[in-house]
Amino acid sequence: VPCQPRRKSVKDRQPLGTEIFVVACLTLAACGSGSGQKDAVRTIHVQTPEFTFPERFLFVASVRELGDKRVVVADPDVRAVLIAHADRGVLDTVGRVGRGPGEYSRPIRLFSLAGDSTAILDSELRRLVILTSDGRIVVTASLPQWFDANELRGADWQGGLYSTGPLIGMETPDPSRLPDSLPVIRWDRRDGTVDTVGMLDIAGYAVATFSEGTGSVRQVNTFLLPQPFSPHDGWAVAPDGRVGVVRAANYRAEWWTRARQSAKIIGPSIAHEALPVIAADRTANAPPAALRIEFHWPKRKPPFGRDAVRISQNGELWVARYRAASDSLPKYDIFDTRGVLVRRASTPAGRRLVGSGRSTIYLAWRDQYGYDWLERYPYPSGDR
């Protein structure tokens, strides 16, 4: 790995390379001194699905819309990849469970590739399975041992796979020895080359212990867990290789270009309300009773949490915002390719965003029996 995590001084935190600062004022969002882009953008309320898939799932982990509106669904709990036909209301299972060529064990994420193909991440076997638009599995590619499969966030059409570098120090249960940043790494599955794309600021960690067994065979395991509501940069990858990054410290969006990895488009900082961390938040994020851990709860929440960033199929950056414990409606900030906040969206209670198309988004919700249902909604564009 060409770039290891590092501890950074204040000087180190200055952006590297050529930067393009976006100074853009919209009719609905102004740029102000000190606080950056002010909070005056339109909020679109996503309310009524245009289609509900009639078949239930055990868990909808990821959705990828194909050009003809068919939908590829990864359901790791049932260990299956399925293609849903909205017009026919049926599901076709793709491939089969196994360890051989054309097989998979636990599919957790789907990535768009050229030619309407799809990359399926198998986290258990640490490999990618490539699915063609007609439902055939044609390639099975193993990931390098150093590559963090669970942090794989994207695949570009040129063969690049993107993940964060290893968190050096996790084997030592001492948060003070951990770095405060991680590299975003691109591995080219065609020729094996490795590049460092940029650096992310990461969350703080707390020491957790878990006891197993009794008496003389009692074993105490010690490990680290992320501190709840600790600021953590978010990121996602577009099919053309651009990396969308959202900074937690000053809440702004950045785009890192693929052609020149040192070039960045940096949007204005976004004014936001720092919500207080209350008792209901601490209860909802409390560790399991079997763990002994002492979290250091902050007084205020950052703008967003871990795994909150994704890129829609039409190239916009979505950020799932933290909200008050009493607020049941999921809320998203939507940034354009300049890093400018152009609109917000709210979705019905209990829904989570699992995928998008060029004119659609896909939300999943869980019923009282523990099954997931998938819905398709119109994309909340500016003209809606």
C-alpha cells in the first residue's frame, strides 16, 4: 500500500495539490462570508411510490437499476442476487451460492460498470463477481489480501476499485495510538497498480471488552469500536472514477477527479444546526449489554454519520443527515458536481435509500415480521 494512515498537524490538514474552489451563488442558496453557503435551498418531500415490488426480501442491502428499468438486488441474508422485473412483478435469481467460478457466498454491494454490467461484492469470499446485463456471470476476481473488502465503496468503468487503507493500530487497544486519517486507495484489477487518491479524517474510537467462557477457560477479548457521533468524513465513487467526499469538520462537499488525482473541486461550507445529543440518542446508540465500554458522548452531533454518503446514477452526491431523535423522516442533502448544495429531500418514515436510477430512487422498509419491501419513487429533481 503506497500511503499509510498518519497523524496530522494543523499544517498537514491543508488540502493538497491543485484546487478549484467553487464560489457559486444560486437563486435559492447564497454564499456568505464565514458560514459559507447559507441554508435556503428547496426541500422536496418524497411521498408516494410509483411502484412497490410485490415480492418481499429478507434484507435489501443494495439496488442497481439497469437501462431497461430492471433492478438488480443484493440480499445477503438469503445469500442471493436477484433481478426484479417491475413490469412483470417477478424475481429471477442470478447465479448460485458456492465458492466456485460464477458463484458467490454473501453479496453485500452492487456497483455500476460499463455496458450495463454490474459488479457484485462478495464480502465473505473477498471477491468481485461481474454480471452482464442479460444476467450471466462472466468474471470472478479475487481481491488482494491487503484490500479492505468491507470498506469497498466503488468501482469505475476503467477497472479501478476503491477502498480505504488499513487502520494501523487496531491490533493495539489504545485509541491514542490510532491515526486520525486514512487514505482512499484505488486498485486497478486489470494490471494490479495501486494509487492513493486522497486522505479522509476518521472518527474517534473507544476500547471495548467482551468475556467468553467461565472459570479457568474464561477469555477476555479487547477491541476498538467507533465513538458514536464522532465526526467522520464520508465518500463514494462515481462510475467515471470521480470520488465524492463530504467533510465532517466544516461540512462541505468535494470532488476528486480521476484524470488528475491532485485536482479537487471544493464546494462552499454549509451552515447547519449542530443538534444536541440527548438521552434518547445515547439509548439508541448504546452498545450491547455484554460489552464493557465507556463512550465519551459529545454534546452535539456532526452533520452526518458513518456510511452516510452515496452518489446517485445521475451524478449527484447524497448525504444522509443526522436528525433529532423525535424526527422520524429521513433527510438528505443533495450536492451537484460543483460541490454546491442544490436541494434537500425527505422520505417517508422507516425508509432507507438503497439505490437510484437516472429518474428514480429506491427505498426499502421493514415490516413487523422482519421482511424488507422495495419501492420505486420519482427522483427528487429540481423541477419536481
